[in-house]
Amino acid sequence: MWRRVEAHPGAWDMIVVGGGATGVGVAIDAASRGYDVLLLEQSDFGKGTSSRSTKLAHGGVRYLEQGNIGLVMEALKERGLLLQNAPHLVRDLAFVVPNYDWWEAPFYGLGLKLYQLLAGKYGFGESRILSKQETLEHLPNLKTEGLRGGAVYYDGQFDDARLLIHMAATAFEQGAALLNYVEVTGVTKDTQGFVDGVSARDGETGDEFRAAAKVVVNATGAFTDQLRLKPEPSVEPMIVPSQGIHLVFDASFLQGESAIMVPRTSDGRVLFAIPWHGHTLVGTTDTPIAAATLEPVAMEEEVEFILATAAEYLTKAPKQTDVLSVFAGIRPLVRATGVANTAALSRDHVIHIDRSGLVTITGGKWTTYRHMAEDCVDQAATLAQLPERPCGTRQLRIHGFHGAAKELGALAVYGSDAYEIRKLIADEAGLGERLHPALPYVRAEVVWAARHEMARTVEDVLARRTRALFLRARAAIEMAPAVAGLMASELGWDDAVQAKQLAEFRAMASHYLVPS
Ligand SMILES: Cc1cc2nc3c(=O)[nH]c(=O)nc-3n(C[C@H](O)[C@H](O)[C@H](O)COP(=O)(O)OP(=O)(O)OC[C@H]3O[C@@H](n4cnc5c(N)ncnc54)[C@H](O)[C@@H]3O)c2cc1C
């Protein structure tokens, strides 16, 4: 990547700041149109919100209830394109809404039918009303007291950080240069006050450099306003940060293959309990916070709220001691006047151009990243007077595309890269050994991540190249020394670097453990 950056002559067509779903999506779109693109991420790809979502490629049943039909239709179409272009990473999943009141079955049954119809040719499966018996076949450990039946509908599920890594590889294949651990420290302007590049710092060497661009795109999620303030200290803030957490339990809490969707919790939100990588993922909350941080921490009230709500539905009520991991993410919600609670703020995306010419893209959803990128590149290209070229991402396959990835077993999420990882194992048998008895990850995945996926820290491997930290925080901490050892030989770390890496990982990972 550095070689690609150093060899680049003159100004880039576009510099993208932020390596989450939004920024990497923009880099794919712009590079595939033939523009020169540099993307800079201050930490690792997906360190922000994009690894901390509920992992649903969905239209958002809740937005239907809010009457936002346009948003739902757009997201349902994007859900379909995501499955088409990344079938190794997205799958359909049955969601059951359990009914405890007489009016719920017709009410949700009808709404979910509409949800299915809005997807048109991008449909995932038939919504229908379920008897009590059928509901329990889907969800064997749902509380039966007062249960009348349910309604089932289908949506998409994916592994957010893994998809992002494959998107970064796709952007690279299209010609983009992407660097992690490079922070944009300033936005530079020409003599007329128009943005003409960035100043940046390499987080590994401390070296500072300047890169010129015809247009700079701010895709920094919850950090949007901080970057906007750099060229223009008087801009009005546009983001209201709101935190959402998830708890992870073992698979016994949610038996069967389906997810539970609770359409209205006591605080008026949606709650999901979802099977994910052999575990049960439950979330989320919507808690306004004062400012965004890179490693947000779950609040005690949020943990209690999820435990209490889950206990209303599950025969085995989860306790604090059952939590294997807790993670928090920050929604970059776009400010609106006259709206008191963050759950009611729009999930539509916004493209905003400041007077300085800095283009900001924010809001939206993981599911709609491709469409957001298309809109953003259309506008950024016009502003920068780049030659007009049509967007080509509707049909663009995501790196590792594989039509029958299930056959690849534990390595399925890698798609076609799984064959390369198998080759590593075939060449060196020890690399086939598991890193921990409770998780399927093998040593070869660490080597692969360091060689081919730009993993630079122990955390990159345990949090985002594999999902160990998000599934079982204690197991991830136990795996860390073996991961550090493998990375040391790949990246040439001495003992001091290894020790530092381990200490940093342990300190960070402690936030994923719930104190019991
Ligand atoms: C709890 C929760 C659940 C969600 N569930 C879903 C879901 O199920 N489905 C769905 O579709 N959407 C979901 N979303 C929404 C989705 O996750 C977000 O819309 C999306 O991840 C935002 O991506 P982003 O790239 O805009 O932001 P981010 O992923 O936060 O990326 C921004 C990046 O910018 C970097 N950055 C910041 N400042 C600088 C700088 N100065 N220099 C360089 N880099 C910088 C950050 O380090 C960060 O990596 C959920 C959100 C939350 C919070």
C-alpha cells in the first residue's frame, strides 16, 4: 500500500477519510469508476461503528412502522444486491415476532407482508403468521406463558468486520490505496480557502506527510464534526452520537436456527436475539452520549436493560455471569430540530458540502453503504470536476466471492480465500491447530491476516480479522499470547513490541468483560 502511495504522482482525484463501511464503500465506488483514490484510517479498518453493529442486512421493520417507506425500499434493494455480490458473507435468516396479545398476529402479520412485498424481486423469503406450535418449532426456548403464536419474516445477516475487510480488498483490486493506522490531522486549503488535501500522521512511525487531492471526502462516522471543524472552525455540528450495546451468550440461550425480533421494548425500541457464529447475540440500546470515542464502553444500565428484556422472552433467563462479551458502538445520527429522542432520528444518509468544499457523507446504515457511496461519488466528482463516469458497483462482486461458501466449513467467511488458507495449513501442519478450544479459529488465520489483510496489531486479529473478542472476551485474552507470537514472526516484532502489544490488548479487552 505504501508503495502505491509513494509512487503516486501529484494530487489524488479523491482522498477519503475514515475506513468504516461508508469510507471503504466510497473508495470502492470511486476506484471502480477509474478515479485515483487514497483512503486513510486513523486506527484499523472497522475499529469504529462498522464492527459493532447488529450485523443485519435489513430494510428495517421499525422504519416501516415510522412510515419511512422510501428508506425501507432502498435498504431492501441494497440487501438484495449485497447477497448477490457477497454471497459468501451474507445469508438469509428467519426472524420470528412472538405474539402475546390477540391483536399482534394480524397487526405484525400484515406489516411483515408489506415488508416482504416492498422487496419486490430482491425478496428473501415469505412472511407469514405462525401458530403457537410453529412459533415454538422456530424458537424452542421461547417463554410459552401467554404465547399465542407469532409471525415470521426474512432478513439478511452478515459478519460486519469481515465484510469490511473483503471490501477493502475489493477497493484495492479496483486500484485504490488504503492505509490503516494513518490519522488525518488537518485539512489543507488553497489560497482561495478551498480544501485541497490533508495532512496526516503515520501511527506506526510518527512520520507526518501531506497529500493533495481534488476533493476530500469525510466519512468519519461519529467523528464527522471533529473533521469538519479542522478547515472551518465555525461550522454547525451535524451529528448527535448515540450508543448501542450488544451482549453475547452461548448458543443454549437461543436454540434453533431463527432469530427473535421484539418490536417494542419498554423503552420503545426493537430488540433482537440472533444466532451468530455459534453464539447468541442480543441487542441493542439507544443511549445519547456526549461525545464519540474509539472504544466506547457499555453502561451498567444498558447491560441490565438487555438482560431484563431478554429474560421476558427466554425460558433460560440470562444473567450477568452468562455474558461472554459485551460491545458498544456509536450511531452517527444526523441532527434534526424538534426531535427529543434519538430512536426517532432519521437513519437516512446525508451528503453535506461545507463552504470549504469538504464533502461529508454520514448517517445511513451498513446495509445501504453501496447506495450511499454512489450518491457521494456522484456529488464529489461533480464538485472536483472529474470526468463524468457511471457507477458500476451494482454488479461488482466483493473480494472472495463464492457461490457455495458453506462447503468451506469454518473458513466459509473467507470465500475463495479459504483455499489459500488451506494451502498454508497443508504446507505447515501446525497452522491447522486451534487457538482456543471454545472457538474455531486456527493459527493459519493469524498468518493470513498479517500477510494479506493488513492486520497490524493483536487486537486487529482478535477483534476484526477473527471475531474472538466479540464472541468470547475471556477466550480472546487467553488466545492473545499465541497470536502475538505468530504476528511477531510475520511482522518482525522483538520481545518488547510483543509485550507492549499484549499489554495494550489486555487493557482494551477488559471492557468486553462484564464484571460479575
Ligand atoms: C449498535 C448499532 C447497531 C447497528 N446495527 C446495524 C445493522 O444491524 N444493520 C445496519 O445496516 N446498520 C446498523 N448500524 C449502523 C451501521 O453500523 C453504521 O451506519 C455504519 O457502521 C457507519 O459506518 P461509518 O463508516 O459511517 O462509520 P465508522 O464505522 O465509525 O467509521 C468511521 C471511521 O473513521 C475513522 N476516523 C475518524 N476520524 C479520523 C481521522 N481524523 N483520520 C482517519 N480516520 C478517522 C474512525 O477511526 C472510524 O474507523 C448499527 C449501528 C449501531 C451503533
